[in-house]
Amino acid sequence: MRNVSVIGAVLVALGAASAAHADTAPATFVRCAICHNAEKGAPDKLGPNLWGVYGTVAGTHGKFAYSKALKASKLKLDEAGLDKWIENPMATVPGTMMSFPGIKDAAKRKELIDYLKKQR
């Protein structure tokens, strides 16, 4: 009987842990994580920390040293702006320092955008 109680407690704990990590990054974020963090309080990497970036204007979030081109773009990082940016950053803002070829798959871009919405 005691083993049943222990097993039940472990299953409850595992369920709670899974729920706590329900907003974990999608697999596609691995490509972003090379240059970006997306955790509250994490330092900038080669690119800025993306925690809280959703809904801001490109080039204004945090203390990262953004390119003049990105600052001047006034690109709103909402669904439409992020979709365009993630698809092809260099075409969206010529002169950006982000030398990333982009993600052509619309479903993968949506996963990333949905994830960034939760990171605030």
C-alpha cells in the first residue's frame, strides 16, 4: 500500500513539473538560441535577450546595441511584424546586423511568435 502512495506522489509531481514547463521553447527556437536568450533576467548574447520583446518596437528593447537600421525601422514586433522579421530579417530591415537567413515555414514562425508572446 505504501508503494502505491509513493508512486501516486511521484506521478502528481511529474504532472506538476510538466505543467510548469508548458511554455518551454519550441524545437525551432534552437536556431534562435545560438544568439538569443529568452528568459527573464538572462544576459544578452550575440543578439538581445528576447524576454518581453513581443509588442515592442524593434531596436528599443533592453540595453542591446542595435544597428542604426533596426532602430530606424520602427518595426512593431507584434504578430505581423515578427512574422515578416523571422521570415527574412535582412530583407525586412536592410542593414540589420542580424545575419540570419530566416525561417520560411509559416507554421514554425507561428510557433516562435506564440512562444515569444508568453515570454513576458
